[in-house]
Amino acid sequence: MRVLLAGATGAIGRPLTRALLRDGHQVLALARSDGATATVRGLGAEPVRADALDRDGLLRALDGRSADAVIHQLTALKAPKRTLTADDPSNVLRERGTANLLEAAGVLGAGRFLTQSLVLGYGYRDHGDRFLTEEDPFGVRGGTVADHVTTRLMEAEGQLFAAGHVAGTALRYGVFYGPGTWFDPTPGSRSVPVPAGGGGVVPWIHVGDAAEATVSAMERGGAGEAYNIVDDRPSHWGELAAARGGRPVRLPGWALRLAVPYLGALMLDTRLRVSHAKATRELGWSPRYGCHRAGMGAA
């Protein structure tokens, strides 16, 4: 297949580009700068000089081109702000970026569209010990400081599923770890503060496994379907920080809540376990790294 990939130079975009090319797909990759263009060429893909947030420029750059699928993997994983607003880069990418890329799919004649979503859309709260599935409520406001995140994720998925010109699939990834992420095991990578007591439990996924799942979803995913892309064993934040090596920065809960309230809700209040059974059953995918210990060790 011929694929337009937005986000090829990001943490998941790099292994995803390699996986697509390995399986014989052609990759057109958006690049906003000279540096990104060089990176895309180095990965073996064909760069398209355009910004997904510049609708007119994007459509001009794609005029006369064709593709079978569009994959939206744009993220803005910078240092977290104390509060998130409507103009937060992640929110803008999920809203305007998705709208522009859906238009781009029409210009390209692409019939498939995959978008990055997150299991955090199930809500920043204590879900107990049960493993959630795609049948559980998604995007429901729970009265927390992070409600805007869950509703934005739901709205982005809804925007995709409502588009009549593409078969849309949403990939609800666990928290990324591995090269290029907040939990990068590469020596010298910046450490991310975690709760002193370990914090709550969340699902995780190695970026390499996330990339493989994305290729499987492009090839076999159902229209209008969402898939949980997680590993087998949820774990608390302190475990990931310890497995990463070095000396994790551990903060008391009150300090974390004061510094970044929505991260406090995520790292302290959220207990979330999620099943990937549907992805395994329908996509033929299962994580290579069943838990973070295996993934960090391989890295």
C-alpha cells in the first residue's frame, strides 16, 4: 500500500516507518523542516514538505499525489504545562490536525485512515482490578482536572468515525516507553519525575510493539473500530522508572499535584487495566514485550 504518514520523525513514527517499509509498503511522510526532511529520507521514506496544521499548504503539497491510507501519529510530547488549554499543541493536533488530514485523505483518494488515540480516554480515576475492553465507556467526564483529555480523545475518534469518505480506525495506545519517549532507557536521557510511593497503575506499550500493531491495523483493522494497544502487564509508574535505570526523580504526591495537577490525577489517582484481546483476535497482533521489564531489557 501507499501510505501518507504524519508524525514519521516522532517516537512511534520512526519504528513505524521502518516497519511499513519492511513489509513492502511505500511511505510518504510529512516533514515541516529541513531537519525533518533529512530524517525522513534517512529512514527510507519519501518526504512531503508540509505542515499538517496548515490546511492550504498541506493540500497544495499533496495535489496530484495518491495514497491508499493515511496514518495520523502527530504528538506534542514536550515538557508538560501546569494546566492544559484549548490551544495546547496536543489538543490542536487532535482537532485541527485530524480535520486537515481527513481532507488530505480525500485529495489523495485514500480509503483508510488510522489515528492515534490513548487508553487514558477511559478516564483518570480508579477503575479497580477489572481489565477494560473497547466495550467500556470511553471519553466520559469523571469530575477530575484531566476531563478535558478524555473528552478530546473521544471527540477526535468521533470526528474520524463520522467521516464518510474513509474507513477509520482508532488505536488506543498504552503509555509509551522505549527510545524517544519519556521513559527512554538510552543512557543520558532525561529522567521523568514519578510519585515517591510508585503511584497508580496504568497500561504500557513499547513503541516498537505499538508500531507493529499499527501496521497490522492498517492491513486488517475494521472500519469504525477502536483497538486497545497495550502490553500484558499494567504496572505503576515507579516500576517503569526503576526499570529504566539510573536514579529516578521521585516526588511526594502533594508536590506532583501542585506542580502539574492533571499529571497528579494520572500518576496518583488512576488505576487502569486494559485488555488487548480484541487486537489480538482481529488484527493477529500481540506484544513482543509482554511487560516493561522485557522491553527495557531488550533496549
